[in-house]
Amino acid sequence: MQTVDEQLETLHIYVVREEAPKPQLFPIVLSVLALLVLVALAVVVPYQQPVTRLTIRVQAVPLAIRTFTAQVRVIPSGIKAYPSTTAHGVLTITNGSIIGQSIPAGFTVQGIVTDNAVFVPPGNANGYGWAQVEAHTVAAGQVANLPPYTINSVIGSSVYIRNLSAFHGGRDSYSVTYATAQDRKTALVKTRERLSVNSTGLHYPCIESIKAAFLMWRCQFITYQLPAFLHVSAIQLIGKNLIIAVWFVAHPRPGWVK
């Protein structure tokens, strides 16, 4: 019988606590930001039910004809200026000389200018020679309207120039306002704008007429019939029909679940 010496081995076990890794902040911040973005999108862009859009044609139903009237107010902006004018009259020229006298056109005496040349015959045993000539004043305006005998001038010793009648036609300068074609056009545009506000609604193009200072529209209004669940987004009138763009929310159909 053999004897085996058993050898005992001693094991020493040491327990060492390992430190837990520190959490990183970046993934946490990123997760919070992603959550905030999702919440913001849910608030700003709420859920919308699917919308169905269609274009349909329906017949127009005529209503009563209505008349709209507005006064056309034209505001004149044109200005026309008229200058002052000179006065006109007749000069009487008397010649006591035995020699005839020729007075040229444009001859001026006491602010009066002759319009034409004139020959004054000489005097004789029967009396003075005389002639008349049309003339105008140098000055313009009301002051140029001279009463009779304002002109009383002697040329030399035998030629006398007088105005036996008044000079008239002198007028001061003035200006007047008037309505231009653009003024009338502007007035019509503004009047049509007022009528368009008053005649709101669905109608055919109105028939326009002008009487005196008034603009009149005769409008044929129309209507249409649609199911209550349809919402109108646009209408176009073509002849006796209406082309209507509508939209509605399609309700989900119930289904069977096995």
C-alpha cells in the first residue's frame, strides 16, 4: 500500500470595488433637444384630417335684377389763363391846314396807337378836312377803357386828334378751371369703385349707363345649390353655369375586423 502525501495550497482572494463610469452629458442633452423638437412640431403642426378637393359644374339660378346708382363727381384740375387785353376805339383827326396830312400805322399819341395808315384831306372854304382811323391802347386791362374825349391832342398847329366815342374791350387778366378728359376718367373710375362695393355678390357683368351726372348699373344676380358638407374655395361664372372649386373632409368608412 502506497502513501501519498497530500499538499495543501492556500489561495488568497482580495475583493476590490471598481468605480462606476461617470455618465456623459452630451447624449442626455441630445435626447432632451430631440424631445423638445417633437413637442414643438406637435404644437405648431397639429394633425389635420385629409382633405379632398374637387371642381364641379352647377347651373346658375337667376335672382331679381338690381339697380345701383351713384353720382359722378368730377373735380376740375385744368387751369386756363387769359391775359389782359387792350381797348379798341376810333380816333377822329381834323386837319385845318391847306396841306393834306398822312398818318402812318403805328402812330402813337397819348398812349393810343393807330391800327392803319390814314390820309387826312386839307381844309377848304367849306371847313376842316377830317378822317377817322381805328386804334388801340398801349395799356391793357380795365384802365384801358377810355371815356369819350380822353384823347385831345394837337399835332403842329392845325391837326387835332380826339376820341369822340369811348374805347372798350380792355379786360384784366384772369384764369378759369375746367374739367379735363383725365378728370372725367378719374371720376368714372372712382364711381365704379363705389358701385362695385355696393353690388357685392355673385352676378353677371352689370349693364352700365350714364344719365346726366349719374352712373347706373343694372346687375343680374345669381345663386347656386350645393350639399352642406362642401366648402367653396373659388367660383367662376361661364355662361349659365358655375365652375366651383370645393373641398371636403372624407370621413373614414367603417370596416370589419376579423
